[in-house]
Amino acid sequence: MENYAINSLKITLFIFCSGILYSCSSHKDTAGSRAMQNLTSRYNYIYNANVILSQHQQELTEGYADNYDEILPVYVSPEKYDVFNSQPAESMPAMDEIIKKARVILLEKSFGNYVDESYLLLGKANFYKQNYFNSSEYFDYTAKNFPNNKKSYIQALDWKARSLMQLSKYSEAALVLDTLSIAISEQKKNKADPLATIAQIYIHQRMPLEAINALKEAIKSNSTGAERVRWTYILAQLSEQLENYPEALLYYRKVEKSSAPFEMYFNANLNRIKLNAFMSGVKLNKQDQLLALLKDDKNEDYHDQIYYQVAETYIRDGNFDQAKKYYQLSVRNSTKNNYQKGLSYLKIADLNFKHFRDYRAAKAYYDSTTNTLPKTYPGYELILKKNQNLQYLTDRYEIISSEDTLQSIAKLPEAERMAKVNLMANPLIASAKTTESYTANPLDPFQNSNDKRSKNKNTSSTFYFANSNAISTGYNEFKKKWGNRKLENNWRQSIRSSAQETIQDINKNYSTNNGKVAGGPDSLLAAAPDSAARIKAITASLPITPELMVKSDQKIIDAYHEIANFYLQELNDPKEAAEIYQILLDRFPNNNRLASIYYGLFLVNKTLDPAKAEVFKNKVLKDYASSTYAKTILDPSFSLRQSEMETVINKKYNDLFDLYEKKDFSAVIQQADEILAASPENYLAPQFAYLKAIAVGRTNHVDNLITEFEKINTNFTEDKLIVPLVKEHLGYINQHLEEFKKRQIALIDFDPNEPKFFGQQFPATAVVSPPVTNAKPLTPTKTAQPAVTPAVVPPTEKVVTAEKPVAPVKVAGIFSTAVSTIYYYVVHVSDGSLTLSSSRFGIGQFNRGNYAENNLRHQLKEFDNDQLIFVGNFGTFDDAKTYAEGIDPQLKQIMKVPANLYKSFIISKENFEKLSSKDILDKYQEFYKNNY
């Protein structure tokens, strides 16, 4: 009987276990299988995956640095997708584990009730891995395939909208949230997160009132403690933005009384003090209230924000000097918060620009701002543009200062002049006491042997400069952020103007000689290795003859004129423009820019002083009746008609060039004569005359060709494109005149048995050589005729022979500023349908007239609807920049296409080889604008 009972029990257990195993092992749609799949899915996979997600969100929140100077984001999320710097997602084992668990459910437990949640897990894991395109697809699939499961449906729409916002697709996100708002209208719970997401889109759309209403509802809908505090702070910020200060104060007080993180508590306290001071009718010392926060040890890391708020109160009071002082204190005390430091830099830059009108200082601070603030900062592009524009002003003020200094030295007696030159070349040494055999390094305040701090430096001292460990740590942190920067003025600026670099080179520290100074004047030359070279360069720059003084004056005139025009046209500052025009007239009453200056003063005073505007208008019409300015005053549409005429002239030139390429030289001569007779002063007249001359050379004896060339020299003395080229041709002809006289036709198609001439370089017969591996330094051609002014004037001699510090390499996506051995100057034409033969011919003319000895080649690269004419090879970026400075002002004459269709830039060979599409080209131009 016992055996029978035991056997029965065994059989029963066997059947039961077999049933369980059958349910678990097979992927079948049965009641038992579904129950087991639901059990294991929920507790083995879904629960554990959600725990991992919660932990990751907690870690993300704890490591996230909020910027309290902007409205806080409703949720702490990973970084947004950056189209210009998209990098492969880093490996995230936790998220990979969630993806693995979700896929197990989909593959093995698809008959259970948790398929929708597995897709949500896949979407969230991809979201945190910053694969926002994938995550939005998973959420979209969930919403479309599980519309009846309201919880999953609402969650999918919520996270899809968040994914789209991370991709900056706000219009698409708004449409999703419209659907979401309808879906949650009938729900009584699980509404907090969707409402907060709706509030986020309202914040982005600058609709603070709607955002406030959505956040209030979200807080009522069972938000967690941390979310409630964060959203309350955002409500305070939004209320302050709407100038609803009582409600903002109420929310800030709630945050102070809550369990907010200390930084949020501190900022709530700071804003409460600020608003109380602003709202109070009683005269309170706002600054003292804020400065009192400095006494609390807990606020040690927030001194920069306190000083910033103090400065803001002074700005509101109109006390700009005090505001600048406290912004500077904010910068000095900013140890951890680079965002705050960048904002303080920006405020100082704006003060220098708008109120103090110290444009050099403004330039330096804008440069620091762009180096410190992230590129995602709202208005970063505008700051960058202002920074680049200020470089324009700074460069020209440097020219004026430099030329004024050189002129004042040149006017001195020779003995005094040399003393001044020595002082200028060695400013630190000249001011040293000659009675001392040793001068302390001015950069080391603790070098004096009598100072006990210079001996027995204590590594554990709390004084920074006496603590070697602290100095070492600071040096490493500085190097990590800024790279190897030389100790000098404006060290933050990674890209400087040539004037800045020259001044810094001239004032180079003499510490290489350990500061040893002798007593005689000869020692000034020997004090530093480059002293003699500096003295020689400065002496060569002195305008000691009347001719050199005239050239120096012209540099000052041009600089003032360009500054005034910049104020008027770019900065829209007529008062400042009028002041600069007047300075120019006072200093140089008979300068060669009078027509333009009077016209500028006419424009400036049209609104400021109509009577004065009438005076300058009459000056232009009376003294410069034939000028463009007079014609524009009489006919405001003259400029528009002039542009239309230029378009017509461009077309005529292109048509004439087509005839030249077809070797219809008689037609070229006839049509060129007709065009020059009809419009002898058109801006392409020298080029029409040149084409005619070459056509004459192709059909007549050399004497006729020489006659045509001499006509060009006589008729177009101010031209800088064709005249240098013609003089080079005449020089060559004179050297080989006997060989040319023997020919019936001066210019024949190139024959290797004949003397070489420029005809072989025409595009019709051009032979493009392979790129030169070692590009030579750029040296513009010098012609024998002193009357020719080259299009590009090279630097006469380097002031200092020491190498410049290597700027840290900047990398953005596939592009880099790494030093290359080959650079190209590129003209990008954004229309693939245009024929560029005549434009390339113009570039060839410029190269042969100014850089004949450099073997420069211009080639064409095409893709999509874009054409790139690239000129090279240049051995350094500076060589390419020098070339660009010469050719850019003449592109209007060179390029026979509308000006709005082309732009120029410089690029290294390595970066150029990566240009293969319009999208990549746009990314490089953005990179070029930000880094060069």
C-alpha cells in the first residue's frame, strides 16, 4: 500500500513538473505558457530593467551641472544631437543589458502581456545612449501598435516627443504633444511626466504662461519629491520672466524650505534677495545684502555668482564702473563654473563695447567669451560674429597707433631717434636700472633673495604660490584646457591679428638672457638675441623721407576711413561714424577720400542734423559731380542700375572670352573695340583691352602687340590686375625682342622649339601639373618698373626670428586645424550650371602678374551643384592668407559671376580632400568661421 501511494505521488509530481516545463520551454500561445511568460517577464526582466533605468537617471541627475542663468530644463537628459559633431555612441553596459532583456521578451515571450513595455525599454535605452533617431522609431512603433494600452500609449508619445526635442525637431515634437494632450485629458493619473514634457515645449516656444499652467498641473499629478522641487524652481524662473515678482518670490521661498540640492537652494536664496531689493519701495542696500552671502562658508564655491548678481544690480542703477569691477571679481572667483565665467566675460565685453567704447578690450573679452561658453549657448553665433567684426576695428586702430608712433620717431633728430628705436625694441631692458648688474624677472614676484618665501618653499602651505603641489596641479589643469600658451598679453586669444603679434614680438621678454644688463648703449643690442633684428626692422619702417611719410599718412587715412564706414554700415552707429570722419578731416583736410567722406557725412546727418547734411550734399555735387556718390545722391536707384550694368558687362566679357577660346580673334578685336567705345569706363575695361591685345598678338606682328600693351599701361594706370601682368609681358618681350621680330605673328600656339611665353598658360592650352609636395614660401613677383604697385605687398622682414608658439589643435568632426605642408585658396561658386572659364582666366592673370615665380596653379573641383576653384600650393596658412588679402579685393573684377554666388576661404590639403558633398562643405565653412 505504501509503495502504491509513493508511486502515485511520483507520477503526480512528474505530470505536474512536465506541465510546467512544457509551459516554459515551448513558445506557444496557451494559457499556461502565457501565464509563465507574464510571470518571468515581469519579475525577471521588466522589473530589473526599470531598476537599472532609475539608477542611471539618478547618476545622470547627480552628475549634471545646471545653468541657473537660464530656465532649467524640465528633465535632466543626455546631450542633444549635434549635426556638426556627431560621434559614435559610447559603450554603456547598463543600457546594453536593458536592450538584451527587452529582446529576450520579444523573442521568447511574445505571447505575454509585456511586449509593449519591452519596446518602451528599447526606446529608453537608446534614448540614454543618445541614439535619438532609433529611440523615436521604437516609441513611434509602440504608439501605433498598442493604442488600446493607454499607459504604454501615453508613455510612448511622451518619450517620442522628448526624443524629437533632443534632435531639435521641435515642430514634429509639438505635433506629437498635441496628440498626447488629447490622450491625457481623460486620464486621472500618470499625467505628471507628459504634462512636464508639454511644459518643456512651451518653454522652447517662449510661451511662459502656458508653461506655468502645464507645470502647475504636473506638480498636482503626484510628482516625486525631486521633480516637485525642480519644477517649483522653474515656476519661479518663469514667473520672474513674466515680471510676476510676488509669485516668483513665493516659489523661490518654497524651494528654500524644501529639500533642494544646495546649489538650487543657494540660487533660490540669491534670487529672493535680488527680487526683494528690486520690489522694495524702501531704499535698501542691495549690494550689501548680496555681499553678506560671502561670509557663509557654505557659499565658498558660489562667490562668482554672488559677484555677478552684485554687478547686475549696479547695471540696473547705471553705475557701469562698479558693474565692471564686480564682473571682473566674478571672473577671478569662478573656479568650477565655466558657464558663469563665460557670462561674466560677455558682460565685460559688452560694457567695453557699448559704454566705454574700448574696442581693443572688448575684442579680448569677446575672444575669452567664445573660448569659455559652450557653442550651444543661445546667441553664441552672434557673439562670434561681433568678435570677428571687432577684429576689423582692432586691426585698423593698431595700424593708426603704429604709424603715429613711427612718424613721431622719424621726426626726431637722429641721435634721439636711435635712442627711441632702442627703447621701442627693448622696452623692459631700457627701463631697468643700469647701475644694477642683475635685474629681477618682473614675471616672478618672489625672486628676490631677501624674500623668505623664495626659500624653503613649503609644499603643504595654504598660500598658493608657496605650495609646489598646488602650482603643479594648476599648471596641469591650465595646460589641459589651454594647451601650450606663451606667457604674454592677451594670452587667451588663439588667433591674433598680425599687428598684435608684431607688438608682442617686439615686446618679447628678455628672460632668455636671465635679465643681465650692462651699462652702455651697446648692451641694449646684445641684451636679447633678437634685439638687433628688431632695431633693424623698426628702423626700416621709419618714414624718414617725404615719400615714405606720404605712404604712412595714406595708411592712417585708409584705416580711419574704413573704421568710419564700418561704424556707419556694419555697426549702425552714425554718431561714432561722424566723429571718426571729422577726426580724419581735421588730421588730413586734403586727403584722397574726400568724396567718400562727404557722402558719409551726408548720410550720417540726414537724421542727426539735416542742415549739415545739406552742406555735405552740396560739397559732393559741386566738387565731385562725376563721382558715383554724386550720381547716387541725384538718383537713389543709381546703385541698383549700376549692379544691373555690371551684370550686363559680365555677360559681354564671357561672350567675348568664348570667342577667344574658339580662336575667332578678328571677332574679339572688333567686339572689344565696340564695347570700349560704348562704355570706356566700365569696371572690366582693362580686361577687355587685354583680350583685344592678345587677339592682336595672335594675328599681327609684335610691334602691334607692344602698341596695345602700352595703351593699357597709359589708359589704366590705377589698375592692379592687368597692368602688372602687362608690364611683366613687356619685360619678357624686351628680353627676347630679336626672336619676336623674326615672327610674322607675335603669339603662336606654344611650340617647344620657340621661346616660352605666357600664351601657353591660357586655359585653352593649360597643362595642370601634379601637386607639388613641398610648396615654396609665397613671394610676389617684383617688376622692374617702380610705378607698379603689386596687388599683394609681402612683409618686408620678420621682426623677430623666434618661432611663434604653436596654437593647440582644434578638432570638430572630421576637420582639424592641425598644421599642414600644403594649403589652398578656394573660391566656392554655389551654382554648377555656370561656366567658370573666364573667371579662372582672371585668376590666372592675377597669378601671372603678381606671383609668376611661385608656379601657382588653379584647378577645378565639382560636386552636387557646387564648383570649387582652388589655387595652390601654399606652404603655410600665413602664405595662403597673404595671397587671399591680395586677391579678395579684386574678386569683383576677376569673377565673372554674381557676387552673391561665390565666397572664398583657405583650407589645408587634408581637409580639402574630405570635401565631397554640399553638406560636408557647409560643415567646413562653419568650422572655418569658428576656428580661423
